[in-house]
Amino acid sequence: MNYYIADAFADRQFSGNPAGVCILEEPLPEDLMQHIANENNLAETAFVVPREDGDCDLRWFTPVTEIDLCGHATLASAFILHEMLGAGKAVYRFHTQSGLLEVTPKENNLYEMDFPAWPLRQVEVTEQMRQAIGCGILEAHLARDLILLLEDEAAVQNLRPDLRAVAALPEAFGVAVTAKGVSCDFVSRFFAPGEGIPEDHVTGSLHCMLIPFWAARLGKDVLTARQLSPRGGTLYCGNHGERVKMAGRARLYLKGEIRFTIE
């Protein structure tokens, strides 16, 4: 099986979020995809199966579980199809657990993704939240992930959370911290230690929540975001009501083959 690693939302080498991309001729058994994702040991591995109608089926796995939406591995998949396999499409359409997702190649090597917007509901800030992240929290909001609003960019940058306590927080897949940015509109970091991702480098799915959240607060629908993980990454965002758009660049890191036996 052809296998690639591409850094998504990467403006330079060894930045952004590395995603594994497996190009399949036909679907694999679910347990085999999970074993491959665990062996790859990246935040997500994408499994792409081209369809007869020209679209693709797409699934994503962390080292320990399948997830319902992944931004950086979707961007990486479109990048591999476009740049490495010469598909040459104006729009790449992926059928996923989160519905139909589209990725459009743009100028300046950008790939723009069209994703669902996820509304947040405000919840009470608890002492358990404060102890998990180790700093003050202005507000807490919940959808798939728990979003914690911090005072400023420095608080996000300097955060040293207790990952065991983060994993114990109830209800959420992962926990994000966010604040108004200095050199961009807003910044964030994302942690999902209970799902095999201690800190995610750049999280596209998180921005399905953050884009409408910050669009409403800042009174603008075109925003630039920065995820402040050690590798870091930039997202160019648009708020479109029930949909959001986010664009970024990608760089190829590895091309190879995975060899396995279906038992």
C-alpha cells in the first residue's frame, strides 16, 4: 500500500501537523486500519479510497481510536492526491462520518477546506478544569471538545497542563485553550491525551468551533489563526454560517510502502 506523510498547515519544513495518508484500492478491515495507525504513531492516519464517481471515501484513526472529523489529515489527503498522484481536480470531495467535505486547491499553494460549523454552549468553569490546565479561565464552552478561554496569547503559549488531569475531564473528546491573538486574530492549543494525542500540533476540526466563536466576538468573518504548539501552524479562516472554511499549506515529508497481510 502506498503511504505518505505530509505536514499540514505548514509554512516551513518540520512545522505544522504531520499526517499519515494511506491510498487504498479498496477498503481495509477496521481492525487492520487501527493497527496501522497505531504502528504509524502519528496523531492521525487517513485512509483514502477512490470511488468510481471520482470522489473518495475517507476515514481517520488516532493510534487508539477512529475519529469523526480531522482537518489536517484531510488537507494532507487532498495535497497527496493533487501533488503526488496528479489527480488534478478543481475540488476534492471526501465522503466521511461528518458528511461531505470539500478541499479546493488555491493560489500560493493553499488548500481550502469546507467543513461543518459546530456551535458551542457555555458551561460552568470548574475547579477541576483550573487544576487540569494550571491557570485562570475566563469562560468554558462545550461541543465535541471543551474550549477554555484564557486571558491572553501569553497564557496560551506558556500553558503547562497536567495531561492526566486533562484526560479525566468529563464529556469532551479533547480540551482546547484559546485567546485573542497579538499577531493574528486568535490563538489556540489542543490536548486529547485520553485519545492518544498528548498535544496536537495543528487541529483543523477544533476550528469548526473556534471560527464561529471568534467571528462573533471579533465582529469579522475572515480571520487568521495560529496554533501555538511547539511545531506551530497557521490557518486562514472564513465564517460562513453553518459552514466554515480553513486554508493552509502542506509539505511532503515521506513517501513509501506499507507491507501487511490480511489474516
